[in-house]
Amino acid sequence: MPTFTYMTRCDGCGECVDICPSDIMHIDTVYRRSYNIEPNFCWECFSCVKACPQHAIDVRGYADFAPLGHSVRVRREEASGTISWKIRYRDGREKLFSFPIRTTPWGSIKPPTEYVAPDADALNSPLLAHEPAALMVAALPTLPPFEPDMSSKSGG
């Protein structure tokens, strides 16, 4: 469901531009309002929807769950920590969905500046920075080395 902006609600703050991982939310230089420059490249992460303080960004629903003539309304509800969708069908029926904005408590994630910088040897490691400690596990699971089964070879 690619995003779009209601121009009458947008105040051009740029929160959506700053957070968009695919860099497709831009501010129009004439009207000072946000817009999605390439809806086909939208990752549908809804980061812009979550970040918009004016509730100016909505999504276009796909025909498989919201047929022609519908409206989809996305709402960021900070007090309850949720993102909610309301789909209104042409015949008046409504469907409501609600999901948490995040799965961890606010303030529980350390910023990168609080981590010790990895050493140069970390570049040769298959692990990501601060794994497995950041995942709160002693070690990541590993697979045993692959050894071909020689007993299944047929002789000849």
C-alpha cells in the first residue's frame, strides 16, 4: 500500500523525508508539502505514517483487500502506542486493524553512541556489530561443517 499525502494536512515539517528508508518522500519546493515521488518503490514500511505529526500521510489499499471505492485511513496514536487502520468499503462496512508502533518499551534501545566501537578485526566476522550481546544471547546458533555423505555413492 504505497503512501500519499493529504496536502491540506501537511505542514512541510519533513519528518517523513528524514525517516523514509527508500528516499522517496520529498518536499515540494513550491507548495512546501510532502509527496511520494515514486509510489512503486515504496517499501510499505509506514515509517512516514508513524513519523508524521499531522496525520497527513495515508496509504492506498490494494484491490485484494480494499476494492475500488474504498478509503483507508491510517492513524498514529501515541497515547496507546499503536498504528491503526480503518478501511471503509463502498457499502458502509468498516474493518479496523491496530498494531503496536514498536515492540520494545520507549527508551529501551541504546543509541549507537553508547556502544563501544568495533575493532578492525570485526570487518572479517560474519556477525553484525555487537552480536550476539545486542540480541541478549550467549552465542548465535551455528551449523556444523558440511561433510558430503560418501556412503550413498554407487560403485560404478
